[in-house]
Amino acid sequence: MQYALTMFLVAGLSPALALAQATDTKPATNATAEQTKVTYPTGAVFAAEAKLIGEGYAFTEGPAFMPDPSVKPLGGYFIFCDVMPSKVFRWNGDGNIPEVFFESTEGALGTAIKPDGTIVQCRKNSRSVEEVTLEAGKVKSTTTRAADFEGKKLNATNDCIVARDGSIWFTDPPFFTPKDEIQLDFTGVYRISPDGKLEAKARDIKYANGLAFSTDEKTLYVNDFAGKKVMAYAVNDKGDLAPPTLVADLAALAKTVNAQGRGGADGMRVRSDGTILATGPGGVYALTQNGELNDFLPTGSASNIAIGGEKADIAVVTSGSRVFSVPLVPIK
């Protein structure tokens, strides 16, 4: 601007006319803050605002979707954990409030569903990974899949997923466990093979939390809770991980969307088109695989998320004492 104004003055124009013409030489792309303010959600990923489906819980976590064609209208039901009273609730989307599904879960947090309907849970109190088998909608048995590593008790298992090969991947940050009871000197990202072998696949994220695979399972996304970052590991054919790379800084994105609320990088899911849904400060961040922001769902706080429904177009978000649902824009 200063250079353009000087050139017009040299040409003999009056200061007022010079200023006007110098201003006109810049593209008219600037707008006021009010004109450029974005309202979230934008409708790019989240089709509406979050809808409250339950409240008054102690602390909700671990949502997951259980397919069941006989259950309408969703073709299944969502489950989620109320951590402190060790209860699991069920919600089938029929307009009623969630109901207690089963209890005595040893502080279950992260939850995943195997193709045969077995429920996999990370339980903070027992510091273990458990499989819950159902029969006629009731708990039939519970089997421990992991509780220690190399002779030492796990920290406080947090979140889990099931890969296509049947292996279970989980994170193990030291949350909830008294410091003097921690036996391991690292936070691990672990894999339990289908035959039961437990391996620590990564040890470089101090507070590893939510995790999810890319659609081709060649990338493992892991949330760094304290760092408020989404990280990515390349996965080779043997299931080994390359050093992590940064996908997105949720603290920076929180400023972009003017998020109201606190929280770290917590739970995560990936849609079939590759969109990453990561819970973080103030709500849920919809990201491209390169970490670009596609949309944001304000919920005040958000600990975890699950995707479900017959067309995978419904999400359930756990948020402290509350639980929300939100429709997702269908994937074409």
C-alpha cells in the first residue's frame, strides 16, 4: 500500500485521489470479521447441531455401535459407558432415553465391537482389556485379553479398536492410576494378535489416547491427549509402526473455530471416506487425512465418538455428564 501510494503521488495526483486509486489497486477480497465469521457446524460433515439424548451421568466414555438388523430405526444400537459407576448403557435411537445394558464393568472406558458381536473394553480399575460375550442380549462371559506386559501391570488401559485381521489395538496412558502404583515407564500403543500375543508397537506418545485406522489400515491415527495433537503412524505388512508424524494440532484448530470448552485430543473414529472425527477442545473436529478442518461440532466438551446406523450416518458423542447424537452428511 505504501509503495503504491508513493507512486501515485510522484505522478502528480492529489493525496486524496492517490489514496483512493492506490487502494483500488488491491483485490477487493478483505471482509469484516462479522462477514467472514463461520457458524459451526457448517453442514460439510455434521448435518445438524448436536442433540442431547441423555444427561446426569458421572462421566461418559466409550461409545460404540452394535449392528442388529432387528433393531429399528438404526439397524442396531449404540452403547456407551458411565465410567465411575461402572455401567454400560444402550440407546437404539427410538426417542427414548438410554437404558442400562449391563453393570460391574470395572471402570470401562474405550469400547470396540468385533464382527461376531463380542464387546472389547478397556477397563481402568482392573487395568486390563476384556472381552464380553453376549447371549440373548445378556452378558454370558467376560475374558481377560491383556492385563500385564513383560511381567508388569498395565498402566490404565484407555481406548481400543479391532483390526480386520481380528487383532485388538489399545492405548495405555497412566490416567486414573496412582503414581506409586505405576509399574511401566512408558505409555504404550499395543497390539493383541488373534492368537493372544501382546506386543508394544509404540512407546513415543506420553499420553496416547484415542486411536483409529485409516480405511486401508495402512495408517494408524493416535491422539496425543496432553499435546492436543492427532498423530499418524504408517503401518507395514507385519503390523509394525514407523515413527509418528503430525496430522493436526487441535489446540490451534480450537482457536480457529473459537471453541468454547476445554479438553485434550481424546477419542477418534474414521468414516469410510477417510474423514477423521477427533474429539478435542470444545467438541468434535472433522479432518481430512492431511489434517485440514472440514467441520466442527460444538459440544462444550467431548471425550469420545462412535459412528453407526444402517448407513453409518449417525454419530454419538460422549461429553462428561451428557451424551449427544448428531446426523452425519451421507457419503456418496
